[in-house]
Amino acid sequence: MLRVLTLFLGLLLAVPAFAQSSLYDALADQTAGLKKPSSKTIETVISGLQDSGAPGVANFLTKLQSKEVWYRKSDDKFFFVATDDKKTYRLIDIESGEVVAEVAKKEIKQIKPNSGVRAKIDGALVAFRLTDADPAVRDAALVGISRDPKAKDLAPLTAALASETDPDLKARMERLSRILTVSFGDTTEARVAAIESFDGDLGLDARAVLNPLVTTKLKAAPEVGVDENVAKTLRLGNDISEEEAFALLVASGLAQAQPTKDDIKAALKANIDGDTVGGVMVADLGTDEARLAAYMALAASGEVPAILTSEAKAELLASATYYEVYAEADPAVTAAAVEALSSISTAVGVSQFIDLVLDGISLASIYFLAAIGLAITFGVMRVINMAHGEFIMMGAYTGYVVQQIIPNYTVSLIVAIPAAFVITFAVGVAMERLVIRHLYHRPLETLLATFGISIALQQIAKNIFGTQARPLTSPGWLDGALVFNDVIAISWIRIAIFVLSVIFFLGLLFVLNRTRLGLETRAVTQNPRMAAAMGINPDRINMLTFGLGSGIAGIAGIAIGLFAKVTSELGSDYIVQSFMTVVVGGVGNIFGTLAGATMIGFLQKGIEWFNPSNTLAAQTYMIIFIIIFIQFRPRGIIALKGRAAGD
């Protein structure tokens, strides 16, 4: 008996859950308000629909807002309607979404809510969307509120925050709630607490909501108003000029605008009486003094506005108070906003410095990649190779050709890197065998010969690929950027180039210091005759060294081509920086090349920061600085010591 009684009580308690009304039942209770909605009655209708708990209320209100709801005149039943010919109308069930009948237009009537009703529906839909079961709908609701925040959104947002389970959406809701509270909070304490929560915050949305609170406008008045939130009182002649102050008085209605020369001429023309105006003959009005005298006579008789004397103008200016007043009326709110923006400004400055450092490292990595091949051919072999940039260009074009054959960008990049090395290595070896080896220890002839080869290679590239830029597309995993905050971000391509630079640096150190080729290269560099006497073939070492430098330039071309335009002039954009990097760092030293690239990269980014609108000027200043630097340290940052330095 006890079990039966318990079951019976449980069924009684469960009745309300099963008694949740259908959407049609809920609409039936609001029929009168829905058929002729108005701004006064729609809130009652919406509240009733919300309280009903019926499924599909949000969808119905959305359709009602867009004027897609009709009712059948015979039974006042609501439907969504579709038509193709505007003669026959299909009635769509508001719960199932299925077509249930076809009727003539005279049998149904469209509900056309006005703009006020639609605005109230829109406010109600915010609450529905923020608590929708679908996270995508809640996400879209947050995006919509953040784009156009309104006071009416604060309450439903705060209510939805308590029931949100998704951590990411909850965090965004909480932040958006604080942003809305800053502008629309009910109390000063709530607004101040929301403002203080953004101390040091780097988000653009935080600055966007705080900056309007501290905007000011100039005012002039006999005295400061009691209820005005004054930001600053201005001193006449120091903080504000007399001309600005008088213009402010005129704008405030405290003074009359003084006539200009054109105004005086127009007034004189309008008051000509026979042959005179203001007691002065019209024929005598050829000078400014005569026109001014005639105008003053008219002003004395009250026919035109008077011109203030210097004394009267000074007295009028001194009689007023000039000050800046905040657009926000609450002093506690503006004080909190000023303090928060000050902390944000400090945080932004620190972040901008960190971002500048990252940009400098990124640019240094690019210059290091471009110059490291030259560091071998010029720094180690003492060969001035003006065609070094064209090896970079050949590497980039190799990557482009490989991508035309292999459409998968990741695979094509993996194939392109060794392919670029092999091709540019082979071209470098051929160039050394055919040209360079005949010009050792003749720097001027080497410079001219390689410059001619540079021009020839550029023209060959133009003949093969044309003059238009070719795309070298990075894989999808290199798209976008590593974002730390709204100030600090660095693209994944730049990060990949930095990693590649580190790999090259460590690889070259290993080759030069831990392999037989490196040992023989250093031996030939320091003393070719002694190396030859020890059984080393200097010609072979020079050939391999030049090929190695050229091959590395080809790989650098792949990396540079991922973010730069691949054209026949690609290499010429980096040849000057490459030579500067090697010379400034110290000829014949890999560590010197790294130091030179770092110095030039940071120097260029620093100059660009001071003059961001003119990168050409930044490069010019950088070259001037380097010229001066070389005058004081001609052997570079890390100079060679011993016999090699003497060579």
C-alpha cells in the first residue's frame, strides 16, 4: 500500500512537467495581443509565451519579427505562410514545419508588427538565444551583442551567465557582461568595479568602452555648473588662445561673431542710401579704413552688429570661465576610467616593445637566411658574388615549379627544399668552375663578372616565368599567427623562418667545426699553400664551398618566397642587406653573420617604429648608420684574429 501511495504522489508531482503547453495552446492564450500587436501589449504577449515553456517560442518570435506569421480568419489559428504566385498560399504548421493546407489570401491575414514591436521582440530574442541548447546559437548571440551593445542586453546576459556550462562561452559572457556594465550598469559602484576589472587589459573591446568615458569637450560659461564633471580648467592665454576662447564664446552664445572683411562689404552694399553709406560717399570706399569708418557709423545707429574694441573684447574674454567637461556625468566613473586607461597604456607600451622585439627577431632571421650563403662565399672565400640574390630567386622559383607539379602544399614544400638546394648547388658549382676560379684574388673583376651573371639570370627568369609575380603558397598549418594578445602576434611563417635560421646556424657550425669538409675549408681559408702541402685540394674545396653557399641561398629563397613576391627581382631586394649583414657582423665568421643580421634587423625595425609611414627612409637611415659604424669598427662586430684577420 505504501508503494502504491508513493507512486501516486510521484505521478501527481510529475503532472506539471507533462502539462507543459504546446505552442498552439500558448498562442491561443495570447490571440488578441498577437492579432493586433502594439508596443504597449507585446511585452505581455512575450512574457506569456516565455512563461508557457512551449517549444518553438524563439522561432515563432523570430518569424513574427520578420512579418512571416499569418492567422486564419475562420479559427484565429496561427501559421507560417509561403506562396509562389501570390494567389494560393501554403499554410505551414508552426510546430512541425509541414504544409497542412492551401488557401486563398482572403482566408488569412498577415500580422505586421511596427518598428517598436519588432524592437521589443528583438530584445526578448536575446534571452532566448543566450540560453539556446545549441552552442552555435549562443555564440552568434554573443557576437551580435558585442557588435552592437545595448542596455537591454545586460539583464538577459547576466541571467544566461549563471546557467552557461561551456567554459569558453562562459568566459566570453562574463567579459561581455563587464563591458556592458561599464556603460549601462545600474549603480556607480557596479560600473566602477567593472572598470577596475579592466586594469592593464589589452583587449581592444576594453579600450573601446573606456575611451568614451574620458572624452571631453570645451565649454565656456560665466562659471562652472554645479553638476558638471569637469576634467580641467583652462587658463586664458596659456591653455587656450584668445582666438580659440572667443570662438568658444560665440559658439556658446556668450558673444557675437565679429564681422570679417567680406561681411563688412556685404553690410555696406545692403545699406547704401543714394550715393552714401554710413555718411561716407560710396566713391570714397576704396580703402579698408574708409569701409571700416562707414561700417562703424552704421553700427552706431544700430543698423549692423557692432565691432568690439580691443578693450571690450579683452573684458568679455576675462569674464568667462573656460574648461573641459567629461561626456560622462559621474566623477567616480571617469576617475576609475582614467586610472584604468593609464594602466592599460602602460601595458600596451610594454606589449608594443615586446612586439617590436619579436619583429626585430623575425626580420633578423630573414636577413640571416639571406646572408648565410654569402657568409660562406664572401666571408670565407673572399669572393664578391653579386649574383647571390639570384640564387635566392632561383630557389623561390624552384618552389613555385614544384607546387605546380605537386598540389599538396606540405608535400611540395618538403620536396622543394632539397630540390632548391640541389639546383642552386649545381648552378653555383658551374659558376665557380667556369668563372670564379679564374678570378680569385681579383675582387674588381669578380664583382663585374658576377654582376653581369646576375643580370643574365634575371633576364632568363623573365623569359621563362614572365614579369608577373608567381605565388609560392604556404601550407595550411603555416596560415595565421601565434596571437598572445591584441597587441602581440607573430605569423607562423615568421616562426618557421626563425626555426629554419636556427637549424642552418647549428648545421653550419657542425659542418665547419665537426666535419672533414669544414676542417679543410678552414685550412684553405687560413693558408691555401700550407693546406695544399698537407694533401688538401684547394680547387675542390673552393668549388664545394661555393656550391654549399649557393645551395643554402636556394633554400633561403624557398623561405623568403613564402611571404614575399616571387619575381625575377626577388634576389635584388636582399643582396644589399646580405652584404651589409656579412660586413657588419665580421667577415669569415658565422657568429658574426648572426650578430650582423640581429643588429640590422633590430635597427631597421626600430627606425620604422619611429617613422612607420616611410620604410624607404628607414632603410636609408640604416645604411647611413652602418657606414658610420664601419668607420669606427671596420672589421665588424666579431672580428677575426690571428693570421686570417691579416688576410
